[in-house]
Amino acid sequence: MEFLAQLHTTVIHYPIALLSIYPILMVIYLFYKNEHLAKGSLIILAVGVIGAFFALLTGNGAFQHFAELNKQSPQFQSLSDLISVHQSFATWTIMIFSVILILHFTYLVRTYMKKSEPPKFFTNIPKIIVILALVGLFLLYQTGSHGGKLVYQYGVGTVNFK
């Protein structure tokens, strides 16, 4: 578990970067409808979601390691509650970006791979994706904000925690 705990701080920044860029790319796509932009943003989203799953896995390992070492700490319960909020935001972030990944993949296949005219509903999918991506971006911000608070305000996961 200690290995996962140490890995979490390294792994987490990649999905944050990729999932933060994705909504911007999709807003640009709304205006230009470029096939290469649609495919490239799907790759960025897919790598970001995979990275986020890995970050969640390492984060759970980090929490287990933290709990093993600090159950007797007087502030363990309040920090455990804050970690739980951080974990909830992380889970919701992954869920919404996973739904977006499915929508984006479906849209891409239907619009660009099958060269027939897509149904009218499909023309609105990019707009729905942008709205969901902005919600996902807010959740990502909240996740990072709570994680940053745990590390920088309370020293969780560092040698400074007492």
C-alpha cells in the first residue's frame, strides 16, 4: 500500500491536465466541426479517464496506508471525513467523464465512420458533451481543491503530518 500511496501524488496530475484540456477542445469543436479535432479530443479524453481510474486506485491505496499509520491520531476522524469528500468528488468526476467518453465515442463512430447522415439527435450530442464536460471540469476542480487542502493544509501524505 505504501507504493500506491507514493504513486498517487505523481499519477494524479496527468488526468487533471488531460481532463482539463478536453472541455476546451470540445468548445472549439462546436465551432469548427473538424474530424481530426474530434478524434484527437477523444484520445485525450480516453487517456484522461484511464489515468483517473488509476489515480482513484492509487488514492484508495494511499488512504488505506494513511489509515494504518494514523488511526490513533486525534485528527484522524475529521481528516477521514475530508478524504471521504475528496474521494466522492473523484468518483463523480470519473463517472461523468466515463459517460462523456461513451457519448463521444458513439458520436464519432456514427458521424465520421459511417458516412451516412446521422439522425437529428446526433447533431446535439456535441453540445450535450460540452455541458457535461463543464460539469466534469467543476467536479475535477473540487476534487483537486479538496486533495490540495489535504496535502497543503493538513500535510496528509507528507512527512509533515503529525
